[in-house]
Amino acid sequence: MKFFSDNAASVHPRVWAAMQAADAPDAGYDGDALSQRLDAAFGDLFARPVAALWVATGTAANCLALSAMVPPYGAVLCHREAHIETDEGGAPGFYTHGAKLILAEGDGAKLTPATITAALAPIRKDVHRVQPHAISITQATEYGRVYTPGEVAAIGALARERNLWLHMDGARFANAVAALDCHPAAMTVEAGVDALSFGCVKNGGMSAEAIVFFADDLAETVLHARKRAGHLQSKGRYLAAQILALIEDGLWLENARAANAAAAEIAAGAGDRLLQPVDANEVFLVLSPAEAAALRKAGFDFYDWTAPAGAPGAARLVTAWNSNPAHVAALARAIAAL
């Protein structure tokens, strides 16, 4: 009964079927009919013209987008626990050819205008200091917290005031939209986001992510950067097929709602053990080593987590679109019984 990561979840049958349907001769790279549909499909999703590109990984989606926003001598401001800082192996610096990450604080790994301003305040506007060019936020955050449209808009307003780009790492964007039951444009383009890494793999996809550009002058740069970085796949129609299968008929939200509901059920069993409010599909809770061992002995797998000061231990539990309802219910009962 595995609750390690939604990265490890199965591929949705409709995604498999779409890839099988794409298994016919067509143009190579991104010249095929499916890849050519992405702009219009995401345009429908966000109710405005956009440019959308497929890539194979979330790291590539984040870092290619940032490479169009930030020069080698510039910087990206992000949370201290943002994925681009803690889990991408220096890829932002690699793709931007040397740009720096400026780290800011915030509860639940959420940035606010106040914490952004505090991180920017010491930076003099002269050649002796690396200058910020973009802000990157994660939706949902590394602690499963969700930015409301208003919170994103406040950051977007600050970005415009400071003449900075705003990038959103949407690895769990679907879970955030499902949690808030809002229009996807409300927390992105209407709130000042310039580019979105639209997560698919965690939400029933196999090997495709999308970069959605709301700012016209970014996509052309990334077309060339994607090729140079080795991410222009020769059979791109299989990536496009996965993405279209998720977004064209609402499967992306259906899957996210299922994952969120499973996490909510586990959270109800966790009670006051919760370290963070459960907004999406991640549950962080206090577990002593002995309690974690007891759960594992009962057949549950999950990641240990860094415990806050004074706690005997902690764990992260992640649900997915296909989390087995019987396993979810059993885990909730087992936690409640500790």
C-alpha cells in the first residue's frame, strides 16, 4: 500500500489509449497534428490565446521557462524549499547558464509579497550584486499548500512593480485548481503569471509535461532552447497525445479531485498530528520512528520527513489519481489508532 509519490502512480488508461491512437505515421518533432493542437487546446482551457510546448520532465519545463526569463548574470527568487532549489540538481543554473537562485521564506513553502520584499531588500541596484529577473512560485507548494488567486495576484502585482517575470511551477497545478474549484486562468494569467509549468506526469500522464506561455515573447526563445537542451523529441506526437488526453475532456481535474479526496480522508484520520493544512494531495504528519515502523509493518509505504523542532519524527504521504480506496481507508484507520 504505497503512498510515496504521485510520480509513481500508474498511467491512466485514457492516456495509454491516446498514445496508441497516435501510433501512426505523422510529421516528426513537433510538426505532427497532435503537437499542433496544443496551443488551441490550452487556449480553450485558459480562455485566451496561449503558446504551449511539450517537454519530457518537470525539471525541463521549469528550467526552460526560466531560461527565457533570466540571463546568466541574473537571478530567480524562489522559496527556500522550492523544487528548483532542493530537488533539481542545479538544473536552473545549468539551463540559464549560471543564473543564481535568491531564497525567500514563507510558511508552508508559500511566498508572500512581504517575504519576497524582505529577500530583495538587501540587493543594491549596482553591478556588484546579482539582480533578480523573475519570481518562481510552486502550485501546490512543496508542503502541499495552495495559493489562492488573490495570493498569486498579490505576488503578480509585486512582480510587475519590480519589473520581474512571474513563473509558476505547476507540478500539482491540477490539484490546486480542483481544491479551489476556480477557473485555471484566475490563478495564472489573470493573476500576472507569465509562464506555467503544467504538470501531467503526477496526474495520470507517463512522460510528458507542458510549458504554457501567457507572455508572447517567451515561447519563441524556448523553442530554440528546447532543441539545444536535447528536449525536442523526434516523435513528439506521443507527448502531445498524453497532454491532450488529460486536458481536452476534463480528465486532469477528475484525476486531481480523486487524489485530493484520498488525501482529505487520510488527513481526517491524522487529526492533530498534521504539520500542515491539507489543501491538495500531500499529507505531512508527526510520526515517531516506532509509529512509522508500525505502519510499515502493517504494509504502508511512505517517505520519512524532516521533523520540526520538538517532534519525534515526521512523514510525508502522497495520494494519486488511482489511490486504492480500501488502502486509503485502511491507512486513515491505522493512523487514527496509533
